[in-house]
Amino acid sequence: MDTILSVAGVSKTYASGHRALQPVDLDIRRGEIFALLGPNGAGKTTLISIICGIVTPSTGTITVLGHDALTDFKSARRVIGLVPQELSVDMFETVLATVKFSRRLFGRSAHDAHIEQVLRDLSLWDKRGAKIMELSGGMKRRVLIAKALSHEPDILFLDEPTAGVDVALRRDMWKLVHRLRAGGTTIILTTHYIEEAEEMADRVGVIDKGRLILVEDKAALMKKLGKRQMRITLSDPIVAVPPELAEWDVKLQDGQLIYSFNAEDEHIPELLAKLGALGIAYRDLETSKSSLEDIFVGLVEQEQAA
């Protein structure tokens, strides 16, 4: 998969001396969904704002589809769509006029069929004649997405796209993102909602205190850092873990034996066989695995402790 966006050594230090972003190196693959995770103030929006030309970097270079985003801003920005966190539309304008105007801002000729399809995909076609002020919060958020898609961008940035929207609308947006990716659009999103990254992303980046901690394929990240746990509910209670189970580091809690392991662990059959040899009967087995949220929290805690 070829690179559509390349960020090299990009940082941001404000005149006050505050360093909002440590030097970042990041390549985005064409057609992928990339999720950038991090707490408030981590630097997510700063990085996106720099790539989209809203904020000037202190150092570094950005290349978008072969265009230098700093020296050839117009060409780079033309292939980027941005859905910002904040609502930035004329409240007295209609939905249709707003989206058409956004397309013209990027120098694209009129394409009524495309605009109609975007509005239909976002369930806004029936509201095309309504003024923005008349819409609900969720509908206004959809208008922002329609504006970003109006000029048919190759790359779509979603900065906290579902912040403050209800669960149903969030699910609708996830479906839309998958449709866009299926059509060839590269998606980059920032989010507080770990389940969004877990649901949608191909790769995940974790940023904290302005530093990109890691970038990893989601599946590989969960396989490498995700922990699993097996709870063995015993048929008869025991007062202590037998010393014969020491090599598995089994814990006893509330009448259950608890064994923590990773995805590559091959010793579970041996553990269960040992229980049988010791005459320890069990009536239930339950396994669970850590979520992306568990991994994220652990990574941030490690970074803060460093």
C-alpha cells in the first residue's frame, strides 16, 4: 500500500515557549483508516491543524500526494477534506447552499449529482432547504461532514467527529466512514472514543504530551500488548494456590483461579492437565481479553511514569 501523506519532523512551539507538538514522523497509507488516540491536550488537533494548513509548524515537512503542503499549499489542501471539532458555518444559510459554496471554495466546478449523493448519504437531502440554525446538533455535525466531502477529497480528516452526538448517529457515521473508505478515500480521525478506533481503524497512533508514542497496525497492537485472562471457577473451594501451580503464576480470588496470559500462550492445556492431576475440579472456564482502551490507558500510564 503506497503512502499518500508523509509527515517528517513536524513540531510546534508557540511564542510563549509552550511546545504543543514534539517532532513527529508519520506516513499514512492510501485507502487506510488511521485513528489518532490521545487525551485532551495531547497534540491531536495541533497535528491535524498543521497538516491542513491552519497552523504553521515550527519545524518539519509535509507531503500530500506529492505536493509540499508548506510551499504548494493550495494543491495539497485541494485533496484534503477536514471535519473540525467546532461548528463553523453560516447559521442563516441553507444546507444545500452551504455545501455548494464549500465546493466552489476549492475551485471545483458545479457537480449537482455529487452534492445530492453526499447529502443523501448523510440523510440531509430532505433538509437541503433548511437553514443551519434550524437543525439539531447531530444534523449540524452531518453538514460539516458534507462540506468536507463536497470537493471530493482523497484524504478526509475527522477531528473528534462524534463528540457530543448520540449513539445512533455515531453508528451511522461509522457506516459512512466505511463506505467512504470502500470508495477509495483515506480516513484519518482523532477520537476520545476508544471504541471508534477499535471499530474502524486499520492502524492506531497514540499521542500524549505532544509526542507520538507509537504507531501500529491495530490487530498487531492488540496481539502484542493485549493481555488475556482465564478465570477458572472451582467446583470445591481451596484455601491457597497449590505450589505445583507456581510456574503459571496463578492467583486465587473469590473462589476462582485466575491465569493471565498473552495471545501466543501455549501452556493452558498443561495448566488444565495439572489441575486434573491434582484432583482440582472446576465447573466453569471464562476467558477475556483487554480492549484497545486497556492498551491505550496502559501506554499513557507508562509514558507518564517515564
